[in-house]
Amino acid sequence: MLAVSHGKMNTTKLLIDCQADLNIQDEEGSTALMCAAEHGHKDIVKLLLTQPDIDASLADCDSSTALSIAVENGHRDIGVLIYAHLNHAHSKASSNKDSAS
């Protein structure tokens, strides 16, 4: 999370390559995606959202999500990315359920 909050793209890529758990939460419940959203690191948010195991819907101890954190910190462009990702994941899950029926 430290690499993400400081905008260290190369370190973030290295951690992803080493299969770091991107959804791990710190003592306040924050995730790497939440930290990137809070600090306005759009390129890192984009990178994290391309990872198949990323869970953009997780909430921290204050019930804040990466989406709400981005918007609260004035990063509407990042909020739009996260919103689109969440809706794409939701529609994908819905169509998979329909296919299985």
C-alpha cells in the first residue's frame, strides 16, 4: 500500500508480478485501490483495475469504498473509472448467471 499511496508505479508493478494480495486491508480497512484513489494516482488505479482478482467493492472500517474515497477527495475521473469497473463486473456476473440457467 505504501508504494501505491506514494505513486510508485514500478514498485506497484513489481508487487503485482510477485502476486501480492491486492485486496489485503490494513488496520483501518484500506486497500491498495483505496489508497491510490485517495491520492489521485489515476495510472495506478487503472493498473489495479486490470487485475482479475481486484475487489473494488470492499469497504474500510468507516464503510467507505474506493469509489466514495475518490469522489470525496475530488478525484471524479478516478471515481468514473471505478464506477465503470464495478458496473462492468456486475453486468458480467449477471450475464454469467443468466447463461447458467
